[in-house]
Amino acid sequence: MSKARKIYKTESGEVVYGVMAEFDSPAALTHGAEKVRDAGYTKWDVYSPFPVHGMEEAMGLKNNMLPLITGVVGLGGAGVGYLFQWWVTTQGYATIVQGKPFDAFQPWVPVTFEIGVLFTAFTALLGMFAFNALPMWYHPLLKKQRFLRVSDDRFVICVEAGDPKFDPDRTRELLEKSGGKQFDFVEE
Amino acid sequence: MSAIHPDEITAGRLDGSYKPDRPIAMDPATGDGTLIDDPSKRPPLVLNNRSFHDITEIVCGYCEQRPGGWWLPVFGLVSTLAGVGTLMIIYLLVTGVGVWGLNNQVDWAWDITNFVFWIGIGHAGTLISAILCLLKQKWRTSINRAAEAMTIFAVVCAGTYPGIHVGRVWMIWMVFPIPNANAIWPNFRSPLLWDVFAVSTYFTVSLLFWYMGMIPDFATLRDRAVLRLKNASGPTVVPFIQLRQDTLRAWIYGLLSMGWRFSTRHWQNYEKAYIMLAGVSTPLVLSVHSIVSFDFATSILPGWHTTIFPPYFVAGAIFGGFAMVLGLMIPARELYPNMKDLITLRHLENMAKIILVTGSMVGFAYFMEFFIAWYSGNQYESDVFVYNRMMPPFLAEMFGLSRGAPYWWAYWIMISCNVISPQVFWMKRFRTSPLAIFIVSMAVTVGMWFERFVIIVTSLHRAFLPGEWGMFFPTAVDIITFIGTIGIFITLFLLFLRFLPAFAMSEIKNVLPQANPHPPHADHH
């Protein structure tokens, strides 16, 4: 980091986390997000009570590694499950069952599959938490009474003060031009 | 805008003028307006033009407000049944499996019947949430949460039976591959062990799927509680102590929501993880009942040793599961305010169609078992179907056959409930009538229980050697334990309706017409 983050304070002397604006509808929100994206901001986010269709493109978000990681861990889990059954049946506790060969792979298929599914499911959920930095039970936005209505029916864009392009007046102006209403500073 | 509260509905609620329970206009042609036959017209998924806020109010209202007067008596009854059932299980544990009616010939009876019955019921939830999700069936959003909850509770009931039927219950841990002093490992070539892995994986993955879907809704409940606390309103937990219900809600729902804040960056990962869970749950749900059927199909007992079992069991599980979903949701939508807005006649009709399809598949499988028993020329196989299952003794006498099937009535209950009763759904009048659907779904539930009873007991009671033939008669403990699991199931379901978000709010909001960011006639924004 070449430049230290500039700290902004509200009139009451509290550090500013960002500036938030409300939007009327999913369409207005998408439109606003496109404007903020085109203005070159990087540290900002869109908040909506449900995932708005096409918002990833409107925000310019890129895909991450979650599906790949989940796939690899799932297949790895299935492999570990297979090897474990092989070890138990042929090495650890080789017992004659109906005179069948010890290393027949067919009876191991169901358990291999189930273990693969188990690993995939845990990786998908825990990976989602990890990529989202959750659990995070404290967040400046969650202190904002007006923000809590997002979980009901409000649509909000919040540009964070940590963004290199952030400026209290100009950012607010941009949000206003993009169709935002009800501006508010969010305190850290 | 009102003086009491900026939000119209909340203000109306506070001064008592808001009447949330709006009646639904019924139309002779389209029912509640959703039974449109014209494929070019999209029937509404939610009725009464509900706003996003209405959805929040309706769904959160189910767990924030006191339920109707019916709730407590019903809860008292079913939790008593659950308690008595638990006492029966304790009695079994301290006495032994001899308290059941099992004997040397019929050594699996109601225990495994109930296990397969419950695990089958558990299949509709994951089918609705996973397969219908992958198929982009938007109507699933208003039934998936309750169906998933039902899955979890059914698997809880199912899992009880293998645990307690083993005789030496204190050895049950040996089904898991746990390192032990004797260096004994489980036999991975046994279908019973596959079953352990299938059922425990199914339970775990269903639980993860269910929980993950509820995270945003927990956050909604948390935020509403926090907002009410800021206004210092709302009832306290016990009189005279300043602990508000909303404090508990903010804490518990807040903890469960993991600090969810509805960020699009989060939604992006969330949707990916959700679709991946749906992707692995789809083969999982098909595998679980297949593996349960292997318990029977890999044995050499006539009546069990059949390759049709895996698809037949899966179809039967979906059939029985949907019947149970309907059996629970039809009374619920009568009892809870506004639930008919979310679960429309169209939803019921769609599910009735699935019952018709899967019921016909099950009927085809019954027929196919007969056909193959005859076509294979296997004497033992055909004897099971004729002399163990189908032929009533009085008809056998009439035809001059040596004997009839003592359990013929169980077989014919199964056929009439599972194959014949759903056929009424060919007629639109029946598949759009909640009462008719409820009656059929109850019949199907009974029929599916008898299907498992027929498969297990009638195959076992007369196998190869006439010298070991016997009969099975349930004891009171058998019967009360089964009623007890029904009690456990409904108790858990009532608690779910009372304390957890019974509908996937964020998903329902997403399928409302106003959620579309590119509405068809809004090119001038």
C-alpha cells in the first residue's frame, strides 16, 4: 500500500465507514450499481433482500474459486473414502465374506459416493462462509437502523471510505446522479 | 405515512387498523386465479399482489406472533405421544427386543417397516429443494422450506429404528469405522453398512442445505427484533423481568444468521454454494433409497431379490414424501393466516400431478414384479407373490389351491391406496380440491406404510422351508412406538412452524414480479 487511507470524520467526530444510499427498486439498484462500477470504485457493495438477477455483471464481480475448490475437495474426499475402504477390506481387517475377492471395487461404490457428497456439501457451505468472511457478528452497517430494513424490502448501495476514490461529497454526488436517495454516513 | 410509524402496515398493526388476512377472490374457471390452462399466461406464484414487505410481515408473523388457539392443544397431544413413544423405546432398551413381536422367522418387522417408511417420507424435501431447484421450477420457493424441515424430522424418526433394533444397543457405535482396541473394522461389503453411510450423509447434507437456506431469513428475523428493541416495544419473556422476547430473538437468530448482511458479494457465493448443494443433493436423494433397497435386493430371499428395487423404492419414496408434504401443508394453509397467498391451488395441483406420476410408476413396478416372477419361471418368486401376498384364503379355497396368503388384506390395502386412489387426479376437479388431495395423500401415506410391511413381512414369514413358516403379530410396544414416532415428527414440525421461518422469504421475494430488474414494460427508466 503506497498511500495510507484517508480518515474522514462526521460532525460528531466519529470515523466514517462509508456513505450509503437507498434505491427504489431492483431496476434502479442495478442501474445505480452500473454507474458506481463505471466510476471505478472497488470497495463498495450492493445490499438487497434477495440476490437481484444480473447484479454480478452490474457490479463487475468476477467468479472466484469456490466451485473449483468444492469440486476438488469433493473428489478428494471420495478418493480418501475409497482408499480407506480398500485399506480396511484388504489390509486392516481382511475377512472372508462369501468367498469374494478382497479387492473387488464394486461394493465400495456406495460408500465412496456418499463420502464424496459429504465432503462436497461441507466444502460448499464452509467455503461460502470463508469467502464471505462470515461469521461476522459485528459490522458498522448493522448498527445503522435504516440499513436493517434491507432485510425486509430496501435496496442500498454503500461505498466504503477505504476506497481510494472515496470522497464524501463527490461519492455522494455520484450516488445521487445514479438514482440514490436518503443518503447517510455510516459510522465505523 | 402515518404518525405512529413511517411504514403503513406497521403503523396499521400498531393501531389495529391493519387487517392482514385478505380473502382470496375465487373464480369458477381459475380457482384462486392460479389454475390457468393457457400456457402463454403465467399464473401468479403469490396471490393478492403482495409487496416485499408483505412477504416479510406474513412469514415473520408466523414465528413472531402467537399461533391460533389450536396450536397448544395439538402440541400438547403430539408431544405426549412423543413422550410415550420415548418411554416405549426406554422400555425396549432396558428389556430387549423381545418386547416387540419379532420371532425367529419374521426377524425384521415393524422396526424396519417404520425405518423405510420414514426415510421414504424424507425424500420429498430434498427432491423439492434440489431437483426442482436445478429444473428452475419457481413454484418450489413457497414449499421448499417446510418440505426440507419435514425431511429432517422424518430422517430423525427413521434413524431411531436401526439404532434401537440391533438388540445390543450399546454396541451400535460399531457400525461406524471407529478405531478400537480389538482392531475390528466394519464390513464394507455389507449393504447394511452402506445404509449407515447413506442415511447419515443424507441427514447431514439435508441439515446443511436447510440451514443454509435459512441464513438470510434468520437475518431478517434478527433485524426485525433489533428494530423493535430500538423502539423499546414488544413483550417480555417473564413478567417483571426486563428481558424482552426480542432480546432473545436478536441473540439467537443473530447467532444463527452468522452476521448475514445481504451483500451482493455474499449473495454471489451463496447462490453458487446453494446450486452446488442442490447439485450433489440430487444424486444423493436418488442414492439413499436405492441403497436402502439394497438391504433387501442383495439378499437371496424371494420377494426381495429383485433388480427393480432401486428405482421402485425411489419412486415410492417421492410418492410417499409428496403425500406427507400435502398432508401437512393443506391443514397448515387453512390454519395460518395468509398462507393461501403463498401456497396456491396451483402448488397443490402440481404436487397432485407428481403424486399421480410417481403413483403410476409404483403401480407399474408392482405389475413388473409379478410379470418377472412369472416370466423368469422361478417357482419361489411366483409363490411369494401368489401365496404370500395376493391370494385371499377364501379365493384359494374356491380355486382349489393348497393355501392362501394370510396377509392378503395388507397387500390389497397397498394396491388400493397406492395405485388406485391417486388415479382420481386424472380429473382436474379432484387435483384442484384441497380436501380431495388431503384424503388421497392420507390414503397414500397409509398405503406406503403397507407397501413396506408387505415387502418385509410377507416375504419373510414364509420363505424356502415350510418348517420355519410363522406369522408376525405386533405387540402393544410395537404399535405405541410407531405412534410415538408420529408424535415426534409432528411435534418437531409444529415447533418448526412456531420458531423458524416456515417459508424461504428471500426466495419468494425473488420470484415476485417486481423483483425483476428488467421488467417487460420498463424501457423508459
